[in-house]
Amino acid sequence: MRKFICIIVVVLSIISCKKKDSQHDGILSDAQRAYYLDYWKGELLQRDSMSIGYFNAHISGISGTTSRWNSGVMYRVSYQVTIDWAVIDYYDEFVIDLSSAESGYQYLNIPRDSFLQAPELQKMLDYSICGSVIGPVKSVNSLKYASYGLAVAALKDSANSVYFNQEWLTSAPYGSTSRDGFPYLRCSGTINSNQNKCIIGSINLATGQTSVETTPCLIE
């Protein structure tokens, strides 16, 4: 089977936590939704040493959804981080109800089949249970480049390549399986389709650090 690999898709696979039927309505009350959203905000501020001023100025488009898994209920917060001209989509998620059907994590003595409160949620995040994570988001106030086009040009210059023809903003650098809190721009392009040769890379919009690699366009 042929698979395009110019655009890297990161899939978080947690063996012990199996996703099955999902639903997004009727799981939480309004009060519970408000509680978990407030909890997320507090943890984001604390874990990233972020000021409330930075949060108010740069974080927007916040929404929370729930999904029921075999292993429990996951709460996911989607939001946007705006820095100068760059608007980048982020999301965090954490388990809020660990099912008795989940055989793992018995050593943590976490209540099962009930909605968790802050002390138990802390364990979810500290042990990354079922991929639970909040942050990181660096408190970057301004970008190294004055425009999107200048950032693309800087990455092309760094790679000494004119083949980049697809660009997109992202929260993780090329080659990483997780984000590091910085904003990035990624580019990809075809060098020679007959030779199955493509190029992909990223540039840190705050520091200017780049990562570029030539790679097959298609893989059998």
C-alpha cells in the first residue's frame, strides 16, 4: 500500500487504553463542564508558568468536549494560541472518569466509575494516564519573523531549497512526536517525483531554529 509521508501524522497509541464508542453529548452537566474547564485553565497556567495576562491576550477559541472510551471518559480542550500574525490550533486532554473495565493503574488507587476531582486529576496528568496531558505552551510574546511569507522564505533559505510549495502552522516541529510549546511553520515539497524524492522541514517561529530532511515522496 502506498502512503504519503510528506505530511507527518502523529498518532498517539496507548496500548492499555482502548478507544471504542464515542459520544460528546449528555456525559457532563453544565456545572461539571465548567469545573473541568476551570481545572484545565488553572493547570495550564501553573504547569507552563503562564501569567493570566498572557492567557487573556493570546489564548482564544476555547471549547471542551467529552468522549467515552472503554477505559473511561476523556475531556478534551481545543483552543488557539495567537502570536502576532500566527494563529495555531492546540488541544489538551485528560481522563476525568477511569472505568473499572480498565485493568491498568491499580497501583495509583484511583476511584473507578466516578468523575474525578483535582487530586485524582493530578495523578492522571503526572502519570500521563491514557495520554492525559496539559501543555506545554511557551509564553512567546512576539515572533522572529514579521510575516508568514518571511518565515517561509527563512526556511527555504536555511534548506537552500526552492521546492517547498506547501506550508502550514503547527504546534510541533518536524520529526517530533510531541509539541514543545513553541510555534512552528512546516513546509514540504517535491524535488523530483520520478526519483521519488521530496523535502520536508520546520522552522521555530520564535527562535528561528530549523529542521529539514529529504525523504521519499511515496513508500511501498
